[in-house]
Amino acid sequence: MPATAEEFEARLARTRARMIRNGLDALVVVDPANLHYLTGYDAWSFYMPQLLFVPLHGETLLIMREMDAGGAHRSADTMPRERILGYPESLVHQRNVHPFDWATEQLRARGFGKRGRVGYEGEAHFLSVRSFLALQRGMPEWQLVDAHDLVNWVRLVKSDYELDLMRAAGKVASAAMRAGIDAIEGGARLNDIAAAIQFAQTTGVPGAEGDYPAIVPMLPAGESADTPHMTFSARRLGADETVSIELAGAHRRYHAPLARTLSLGRPEARLQRIADVAAEGLQLVLDGLRPGRTVAEVHGIWQSHIAKAGVEKASRLGYSIGIGYPPDWGERTVSIRGDDQNIVEAGMCLHIIAGMWMPGYGCEISEAVAVTEAGAEVLTSAPRELIVKAA
């Protein structure tokens, strides 16, 4: 069921409370995940300039390309149509004018051209340099300041409604992982394996329809399994190769990532050992993930474990997750590493990645989890071990 008007009102209230703490009079939101969080808007329009203007007092305004604005109310259904504005097609991909020139004119006409501190999303993937300069040029009265992912931090602790969506995403992820594992065999093409995964991601499972994920299936195989984030090609898997699968289940834009590594044939002893270290360490972290601990303390559980095993992992152990749009399903807030002093809270959702990438080989075992008062609720399901199949 879609989010209620009360859910959106609560999200906006929390956003404004954080704006007050940061001394902001208004906020310019461009991240599609944050637009979705605050309005419900969902469309593949984020490749064009668009924004949600959130004043500390007064009504929000959603401004986007005219052809998208006409139907935006169908997903942003709690916003009155008169507060969804569309800029003319003549402004698209022009050298001397920009859609945000038009947007600032609309904001000024509605009384928002006064002096004040206005936050912008400096880390958002879809705030181009030209967009920022157009805001700066069109509203010289504003003191534009980086809001440092303000809405992302509001999103960090999920409501009960959101947690149900995360659980559904976890079911989709688990089904997609099963499809990927079933498709792996000697001679299989990586792109055919990806196709099986993508079919399952899109189809979903009974009670949890699928959605398109923010990232394509990642399938580092053979020697490239020592490197994360490799995608896929038409290369065929050879006998005795290793392939890692990292994917996400998406349900109504909420993402639950999941990773496993599979060995075709008997694994090398070094691979089996590092897989055992990773699986054991992940279980220790899940057991130790409790509200009230710092993120750094949780990371310390992992670090102590791998240090005893005589191995090192320089990359972070994971990050917060929730709503996702391309090119990423992470929230850009909590990072599970030794310098993160944020306090773990019930309602946070995390992707915990026991990924060990060694020279010439690697193993990745991860889970998506929700933090509850009792500890970690694992949202995803797959054998938590190195998976071995006959070549």
C-alpha cells in the first residue's frame, strides 16, 4: 500500500526540524531518492534538472521538465497539482539558458527571493555545475550552503511502514540470488546469468513485486573476483572458476543488497579459508549489532576477528541502505568503519559486507539487515558460506 499523507507529513516535519538545527531557511532537493522520500514522486526523469524546494515555512514546490510535470501527481499524489511546475521544453539542452533560470523566476514570483541560508545537496549525483550556477545567478540574495545530505540523514531511521518495504525487498533479493546461483554452471555466459538475476529482480515474489534496482548485477569472475564492482560481459565461465554475485532486491524503490561467492568445482584452500573467515566474522558482527553501540564498536568486532586470522580489510564493512535510484543504493550516511562514531539505532538498515579481496582471488558474503531493539534482523536469505557447485 502507498505511504499515507501522515507518513509524508512526518518526513517533512523531521526534515524541517533538521533544517532548523542547521540554521537553514530553505532547502533545494535534487536527489531522486530524496524527492521520492518527501513526495512519493517516482519516474525516470532525474537525468534532467529537477528540484523540490522546501521552505522552512510555507508550501513545498516540485519543479521539473514540463512533460514530466504533467503526470507527476500520479506518484506524488499528496502534492496538489498547482504545486508541481513544469519548465518549457525550449529550455532543454540549451547553451545560453538553463531550466533552473526558469525555476528561480518561479520561486521569486512566489516570494522566495528573500535573503536567507538555503541548503543544496552538494553530494547529489544529479546536481550539475550548471544547475548550481543557475541557482546562484538567479537567487543572488540566497546564501547557498552545502546541506551535507540533510535529507539522507533524516532517512537513516526507518518508520514501521518503511521497514515492511525493506523486508519485501529482502525477499526479492533472496529470490534473485537463488536465480543467479541456479544459472551458474561451467560454460555459462555471464550476461545470461545476469539476465536470470534481472528477471527475478523485476518479477519479484508473491506479496513483494519487483522493481528495477539502482545498480546492475555485479559478477566479478575468475581472477577478477579479486576486485569488487565488476559487472558482466558475454564471457563464458570456465571450469573451476569462482564468481561473486552482488545484487539487490528492489521493492517500491527500497533496496536490500545481497552478495555471495560461488566456486565451480573444488575451491582452492586459500579461497575456502578466506570464505570461512568472512562468514564467521559476519556472524559475529550480526550477533554484536545492538542499539546504543557506536558504529565504530561494531566495526571493531570485525577487525578483531580478521586480525586473529592474520588478514586485513582496508575497505569499509558496509553502509546504510533504503531508497535507491541509479547509480547507487547506498544512503551516503553511516559507513561501518573504525572512525564512524554514529550511534546504532533501532530502525536503521545496513548492508554488511564481509568482502575479502585478495591478490588474484576474492570472496564476498553480505547481508541486508534492519536494526531492532533486540538486535539485527536479517532481511536476506542465502547460504552464508562459500557456495560450491560441480563444474
